[in-house]
Amino acid sequence: MALKKQKNKINSNRRNLIAMYDPKSPISEQYRTIRTNIQFSSVDNDVKTLLVTSSGPGEGKSTTVANLAVVFSQQGKKVLLIDADMRKPTVHYTFNHTNTYGLTSVLTKQMTLDKAIKETPEDNLFVLSSGPIPPNPAELLTSRAMDQFFLDAQEMFDLIIFDTPPLLAVTDAQILANKCEGTILVVSSGKTERDMIVKAKDLLDSAQSKLLGVVLNNKKMQNTNYYYYYGTN
């Protein structure tokens, strides 16, 4: 039973990280298209801090952000993927890591950033899990320690990508969207209601974020079984 459970976990990780384990697949090509569109949207200045969020849960946000981190690292950029969902973290599951320390450990000065990051099977891609779940996530994100974290991380990495909680659930994504140079909104075809998308965009606008585009997830493409599409703002 233990071997079967481990095998299922490995297979699940491979499905979630298709850009890493099957880089020639049509889905992986779609992620590279998203990468290109992000770069075109900021042609004068490279985006160094990118936030990926959704209006609600279950829209494929964490899978999208993990694969975006992979394709950017495959381009030769030194990438840090941060699990900034300090309420329901998932990035450590995706990369088969523990979550005993991470972002919260760095922000509370229990550990330095260089000690808290973890390597991945992909060259140039590093992960910072959320760490122990704190009682005050929003306060940590607005702290001076978070401002210093941005400075330190940008000295170490070419691109920093944040996976955040859904916009309509808590204020965390708005806080970080104001600090990041670009935001991507993930929506699920046939699931995300139009008024939720509009409200999510309004929240990003009120946070004075730069919305680079929308990823339409779970949209079946004609003549294939694949489901990813990108639309610019």
C-alpha cells in the first residue's frame, strides 16, 4: 500500500509539472506561449516580480504558477517560486518538499532566505514554501520585513513568482499585487462566473496592480484533449 501511495504521488507531481516532465507536450507549449506574452507585455523592462492569483479556489492557479516557473527557468533565468498562500499552502506538495520552514520563517527572522530556499529537479528553479502557518498572514505581508525580503530576493534571482490565495477570499493577493511588477489572473472555463472575474479585476485595480493578462484554464481546445489558453488584458 505504501509503495502504491508513493507511486500515485509521483504520478500526480508529474501531471502537475507537465512542463518539467513532458516539455514537448502541447500543454507545455501553451505555457511557453504565456511566458512569451508576459515578456512582450513588458518589453521595455523585464518583469522581476510576478504574482499569479485567481478569483476563487479550484481554478488551477497553483498548477499554472508552477509550470510558468518551470518554463521561465528553462529559458535560463534563475527563478524563485514562492508559496505566499500562508493559509492553504500547496507548492511544497507539488515539488514533494516538506513545509517545516519557508517564507514565514524568513519574515520572522528565524532563518535567512538563502537557507530557506530549496532546489528542484529543474536547473535554475528554486522554491520557497510558505513555512508554518501564522495567525497574521496579512500583517506579515505588509511588514517592513516583507519589503526587505523583496530587496534581498531580487538580488539573488532574475525572476520571483508568487503563488497567492484567491482574490475574493482574503486580502493577501491584493497586498502583494501592489508590490509586484505584474499580475496574472487565472480563471476556469465554465466554472468562474463573470461577476467574480469582474470583481477580481476591480480588486486588482484598487490595489494599483499591473494586470498583464488572464489565463483561461480548463478550456478544451478543438481536436485535442488539452486545456490551456492565454488571453491578454
